[in-house]
Amino acid sequence: MASTDQREFGNILHGEIPELRPSASPEPEDNTALLATLTDYCTSSPAPDYALMLNGPWGSGKSFLISHFIKETLVHHLDSGNSRHPLVVSLYGVASAEDFSEALYVALHPMLSSNGARLLGAVAKGLLKSTVKIDLTETQGRKSSASLGLGIPDLDKLKLTGSRREKDRIIFFDDFERAQMSGAELLGLINPLVSNGENRVVLISNEDEINKTDDAAQKQYRRAKEKTIGFTLKIKPDLDQAYKSFTDETSDGEYKAFLKFSGPSVKEVMRAAEKPNLRVLRIAIRSFSKVFTCITPELRKFQHFEPLRDMLLVILVAFIQTQTENDDITTFKRFGHLNRSEAPSDLQEVRMGLIQAHFSTLPFSVPCLSYNILEALVCRSFVNPVMINQTLPLDARFRSADDMPSWLALWNYTYCSDAVLERSLARFRSDFDQRAFQNFDEMLHTFGIYLKLCRLKEDNFVDAMPSQTIKTYIEDVYQQKTLTNEDIRVFSYPDMRSSYVLGYTDEGTAGFQSIRIYLTERHTRFVDENLHSEAEIFLTADGLDANLFLRSVSNFQGNEGRFAEVPILKNIPPDDFVHRVFNTPLGTQDDIFRALHLRYRQHKLSSLPLSEEKSWIDQVLRKLGARAQELRPLRREAFVYAIESLGKAVSKNS
């Protein structure tokens, strides 16, 4: 009911209270409204006397949206009879009026600005003057004045080519915040393009980054913005459209089908990211294509898309965290291995725990993805097809659990049916009792699973003293074990994680840690005992087997010495070694010095395991020097030179 005073207040009669109801057309969650405004700005007549700014964080899809807008929308509105063809000009690195004019020139005349045909100086200025009415002669030397614009001569409109008139030029300036000039200076150059009424200008920017660290420059920018920019439109990342576009970019039909299958999960990860960055998403998709295409055809069929998708998701998170959150890739050494009920033991575990909690729906435990594969792809864009195809079968989703070692089948038990699980448990019990697993890593996996089965009181695994049972297993193995290259490798890298790139079951429990220490000490003692006898293989009745010595203790030209990173030489008494060097035939003594030089140049004597050899080589050098003094002058000079060269390598790497 209206009041007696029938005056209107806006479009509501004064005295009436409007009914409050939900908006019939709420603001859309995508960029529909933004694109409508952009279309109206670019096509309405007459041209507005202000610029538009398209604002959004890095990676939100600003450049992608403009490219799509020009291709799919703007070209259909432009009259083919005039020359209103849009320009896209990058302001990246622009530091002066000259740079600004050059960027415009390149956009206007890409053929003339190409290598071998680029016109500079007065010619470039003349072309700019005729096409966008910019006279640069009045601005030379005045780059620092934020109030100066470009001179606009009072000239009739000039022709660009033939009889087509140049009017209503639409210019998109991208990377506004990446210019080296201040925002105010840049707007001073852009303002005349808007105020002369002959250009429509859209600025594409991450406004939060403009003069971010300079308060005075920010104030100048805000004042200049008020004069030039009419509206600032906030972009919303169009994840659906971007993902569709990235998927369409691939020509591989199989990979395209995989991306469509993975789309919902990929988008879920992107929406969970602190700073969703479409550019990073595109990089991840393109990078994973290298992994996908190198997988053997039978392992990249539709039935394997699920584990491959899980692989892609972890790789995507690694790209997101390293590129937008500045995480170190080494943080991902622990992905999938953390028990969320345990307290983290170091800063990397804390950080990895936070990442896993943030992407809480993501299956970080992905047997088909190793840290080595992840690091090589994310940091170096490198893919090792052999490593990838060897790692995939560790995931039960790529092969039958019945074809796996029993411990690995149980590690993958979440993917096994009840029938398969029963068979795997029976196999594991038999393998455990028969000491089937004797490799260091396999034993650790076996012991972790055994501890868990006993803890849960699984049928046929009721053991009141599982740790003692496991220690008996260890002693049984090492009493009849012979030394292998794998044993030496484990000895060289005692802190190395599972060679199967899988986390050990029950790894965080006190029982497992106790067993791991016991196994490591027993393994170290076993290797030490065997190295004494292994060292004797170099010794002959006359001297040293120089060729075997060279191939065994050093790496060279693709040769991987069996003992290159094992302190085996400490087991040869220094006096005995020096004596045999001098008894070795003259033609092969060089191989001995070469082997030692390569050994100590490539591996540091200041850290384990070769640090145990530091005292040995120091004694050998002294004794070699003393024996060299007994030689005739000509031979002494050659020996002293070889000894001093070796000494420098030792000293440099100590």
C-alpha cells in the first residue's frame, strides 16, 4: 500500500517496503557475465572512451579466455567490410616507450617484424603513427614521467592497406603486471589509445602483482587507473572449458580417451588446490602424455585407466605444489608412505602430511609410481620407459595377484577379492616358513606384513612373540647366504628406501623399527665378513690383477664397478697393497693408479661408506711415496707424478 505522498524513491514508491525474494538470475559461477560485457564493449557503437581490465591470478586462464573469446565469439561480431581485427600485444618485460612501440609494431606487422625483414627506427614509428595514431617522437627520453601519454597528431585517418580504412582497432594488452615499467607509466602510454576514440583497449592483468612492493607506485597506479580504466572484470577460472581444450589438443585417441576418463578426478584435485593454476594443469597433462605413450600397449588399455589416473593425480599434485607453493620435490619422497595416525619424524614428513591432508580424497599410495619417476618428470621432463614398465606391474591392478610374490600380493590386498586374498595368505605362510625371501628389501616387506598379520590376529598368524620369530628367520637366512651384488648395493646405501618404491607395512611401529635395526646390523656384519675374502680376488702371486682391479673398484665408460662404492680396499693391508703395486708388471701399473683416481674423484671420502677407506688410502699414498724414492731417477719421476696426482684427487674429495 502506498503512502499519501506518492513520490518515487528509485523505482519503489516512497513508504512501501519491497518484498525480499531470491534473485531470479543469480550471478553465474562461470565467466558468462564477463564475456557478455566483453562482447558489448568490443562491438557496441560508438566506441567507449575507457579501457576494460580483465583481472585474475596467474594461471586462472586469462590468456586462454581471451584467445577463446577472439576465436569463438569476437570474429562473428566483426564486420568483414572494415578492419576491426583484434590485436593481442604482450607487455612482458616492456621497460620504455620504445619497447611499448615495438610490441605494438610486432603485433601489427608480424611478417615485417620477423627475423630478416624487421623494420626499425623511423620506419617502425611511421607505421605505428599511421595505424594506431601514435607519435613516439614527443615521448623520447621521458620514460619516467607517469603523466605523459603518447602524442596523438591531428591527422585524418590514414589507410593501412589498399582502400580499407583503419578504425575501431581492438587491442588486448596481455601480461600488464609483467612489464618492467610501473603501472602508472604504462597507463600513461595506453591512455591516448583510448581517449582518441579510435581504439578499444582491454588490459589483461594479475592486479595483485602490479607494483606489489612499492607503495608510492601503487598510489600513482590507482590515480592513473581512474583516468583510463572504466571497469575491472574479475575472471573465474573456467576449469571445464580449459580441460576440454587441453584434452582436444592431443592427437592420440587413446590418451584423449584416458583424459576424458580422468577428467572428474583431475578437476577435483584442481578445485582443492590453494592456487588453481590452469597453466600448471596444461603442463601436467602434456608431461604425462610422455609417460602414457611409453607404456607397453597392453598396459594402457581401458581396464588399466584407474591406476594410471591415480598416477596422473599424484604427478599433478607434485606439479601444483612445486610450481605454485614452492615445495621442494624431495618432499614427495614420502608420498603414500605416511600413516596419518603417526606423529611425523621430520619437516618433510610434516609437509607431506599437510599436502596429503589437503588433498584428502587423493589416493597417494600408488604402487605404479615411484619417486624416481616422479622427480624425473616434474623436475627434468624426463621419462625412462624401462623403469616405468618395470614399476607398473608392482600394482595388482596391472596383473593378477596370483602371479606376484606373496608379500606383494598382500601389500596390494585392497585390490584383491576374498578368494585371491585367501590364496595369497596361504602362499605367504608357506613362503615365510620356508624362508623364501632372502633379498634385504623383500625381507623387510615380509617382516612388516608378518607383524601386521600377527597384530590383527589373522587366521594362521597367531604369534605371541613375532619379533623373536622374525629374528630367527634372519639368522637362518644369513647362515647360508652367499654375497650378491644386491647385498653390496644395500650395504652402500643403508638408508635407501625399498627398491620396490613401496612403503613398508607397519613401518611406523616400534616393532618394525626394532626389526629393521636388527636386520641392518646383521646385513652389515655379513657383508663385512665377506669383503675380507672378496678383497683377495685382486691379489696374485706376483702383484695385483690390474685389469680386474680397474673394473671392480671404479666406474668408467659405462662400466659399473661392483665395489665402486664399497670400502673393500680397507681389507687389504697397506704394506701388502704397496708391495704388490710395485710387483705388478710395468705395463699395467697405470691401470691401478687410474682405478684409484676414478674411485676417489667420483665418490667423496668425507661421507659413508667410503669414509671408512680414508685412513687406508692416506697410508697407501705415504708408503707409495717412500718406495718411489728407491727407484732410479727416471722411473721415480713417473711414479712421483702419478702419486701426487692421485693425492690431489683424494685431498679434493676428502
